[in-house]
Amino acid sequence: MDAARAALPDVALVDIEMPGIDGIQAAAELRTAVPTCRVIIVTTFGRPGYLKRAMQAGAAGFVVKDTPAAQLADAVRRVAQGLRVVDPALGRNRADAARIADENGWL
């Protein structure tokens, strides 16, 4: 949080699993500490439960770690522009992810 307060980033990429706090908690804390910073959760765990919690915490994006660099860069640009991004590579959970995103106003 100290680094974010000092740098005031437009977009922060956080992992779902981090030492100390998880990415979802970090997203919620960044929302308060640096309200202009939009958060993208990067994870190996593309589960709808995580997606829903990430949205509730104020994350603007949810992508899997093996997202190709060009797609990740596009996600960062889209989130910086005020859009929300849900990685289409959520595999078998794609329908659930789409439903959750729609229910939360992301689509």
C-alpha cells in the first residue's frame, strides 16, 4: 500500500495469492488508499467464486496468469480507460464467469 500511495498508479496488477494479504483484500484496500487506481487480479485460479469476490472488492479486471503478453497489455489498457475485463480463458467456468460478470454490471 505504501508503494501505491507513493506512486499513484493508474492500474495495479495483483496476484490472488500474495504474502500477507491476498489480491482480493489488496484490491479492497487499494480502492480506499488510492481511489484512482484500478486493480486487475492475476491468478492461476480462474474460479467464479474468486471472480465474484474480486468484483465485490472493487477489482476492474480478472485475468489468468498464462494470458499472452499482448492480451494482458490490452487488458491493462482497457482497465486504464475505465472498462472492466474478464479473461475469456476461464475454461469450463466461462458460462459461470459470464453470468457473474453480467449480474455485477461488468458486461
